[in-house]
Amino acid sequence: MGLFSLYQELAIDLGTANTLIMHNGKVVVDEPSIVALSIKTGDLMAIGHKARLMDGKTHSNIRTIRPLKDGVIADFEATELMLRGLIKKVGATRGMFAPSLRMMICIPSGSTNVEIRAVRDSAQHAGGREIYLIFEPMAAALGAGLDVEAPEGNLIIDIGGGTSEIACISLGGIVCSKSINVAGDVFTNDIQNYIRQQHGIRIGERTAEDIKCAIGAAVPELENEPEDYIFTGSNMLTNLPQTVTLNYSEIAYALDKSLVKLDNALMEVLEEMPPELYSDVVKNGIYLAGGGALIKGLDQRLSKKSGLPVHIAEDPLRAIARGTCIALKNVGNFSFLMGGENK
């Protein structure tokens, strides 16, 4: 009961792969963005980690849903159920926080008015009274410790689960940006396709995700080489179990086609950037945030491509949530925030 003040504030990173909720500067919820529903009744059976354990293992009466796709809401009702359930995990009952809950939610910079409205409506139905929105690149920059309102250029790359966003920020606004649907989900799919084509083995999304986290790499040669990943899958021809040993160089090859698109998007933003801001970026470097920043050697690859220094934000997985929390604490000071009290 003592966890909440009279006016409760939650900063929410509503991501395609994971949803994080911060309260009082601390991450209180960090769960996969997935729900399990009963097909017969439509009731919520599990959310987050419990629902992810069910993914790919359900019977005909249960289905698992990832409510967000490419960074935006794909299933409105499932998103509302997920938000409501995750907010309850913070530690209060629905009746306590519903009248006085203030939320700050980050959204992709390329969101349409319809998509923005969907996020706002889902948050409102989940109990939010005051709902503010912030673009993900801005939240990522704040979380990386950058002064977004200074008269200088800051270049941030946020690689999430559904989208990768590259943005140049100056004076509290996004000067130029590029959003592409090449991110964590695409990388996972690339790994699945590679293993199917090269090794003739079918693997599920969860296994591919584990491989990506363990030995995901952006370059074929690393100074600190990760240990090989060993797994067993079903051979597509014989349906017999087959054990395979993967090394990081194979994963770098599997991800290369998608990473080329990220390289090209970065170069497009650099081309659009005004000369004075480009000079600032040369001095300050490029900052990486989001789960994709953890791909080994990605900073080296982007630095070689652009000729600029590339820095990985501290705790990149939580940088967006951290920046959203900073924005929530300074609602009155930032002019780039969207939203307010629901009338």
C-alpha cells in the first residue's frame, strides 16, 4: 500500500518484444509483451513470462498473442488486457489507482494518428487518467544521458523488437529520422531461416531468440568470441533429432542482409542532416539503445560504415524506459511531450 503516493506515476516502455514499467525511478515490471487467452471464453490466462512459456506449446483451447507488431498495436483488446494485468503487478488494486494514475508511454516516431490514438485508448481503458506520449528516439536519448534540448546534434539509434529508429535530435525536437521494420523480430526470423536452409532443421521462435541472445553477432570476427551454441532440433527430412553446433560467425552471416538495411538507413539520415548538426555528431558520436544494441560487434560495424564513433548506452535494454521516466518527472519542462488529462 505504501508503494504508491497520492498521485501515482508510471513510465511505460510498451515494446513489441518486452514491456517495462518504471515507478519512482525503478523498474518494477519487466515482462515479455505476450498474453495467453482462452479461446472459448476470451479470458486472460497468463501474461508476460508465464505466457511466453506457453508460446508454441498450447493446445486447441489456448492461444498466445503478441499484441504489438512492428512497434504499434495490432490487437487492441489484447493490448488492453496486457496493460491492465502488468499494471496490477506493480502492487495496487484497480480501484486504488484508476482515478489518479498518470502514465508516460513511448511510441515509434513514425506512428500515425490512428496508431497514437490506439495507444492512448488502450492506456485509458487500463486505468490511466493523465496519459502523455513521447517518441522512442527522444526517450532513448534521454535514457542515454544526452541533453536533448541543447542546441547541438545528437544521433540516436534505437533497435527494438519491431522497429529500428534512427533520429537526429536538437533543441528538443527530431530534425531528421528514419524508421525501418528491421529489428529484433526480423533478426530472430533470419536465424530460423538460416538454420532451416543450411542445417535442414526446424526450430521455434523461442530457440532462435535464445541463439540470438547467446551468439548474435554483426561482424564475422570478434575479439572476445562467445562460446559455440549447441542445440537439438528436428531434421526436416527424417524428423529425427539432430544436434547442431553453431558459432557466432554463422549468425553474423545470417543477419547480414537485414543489417545492410540498417546500415543504409543510417547513411540516409546522415545525408539528410544539416552540416552544423553533422559536425556535432562527428564530435559526440552515435548512441545505440534498445535490445538490438546488445548484438555483438554492431557498434564496430556501424562505426566502420559511417566513419563515426559509436557508443552503446548504459543498460541499453532499459534505456528507453529510463528516458520515459525522466520525461515523466519533467512533464512541465519538456515541450516535445504529447498529451495530458483525459477529459
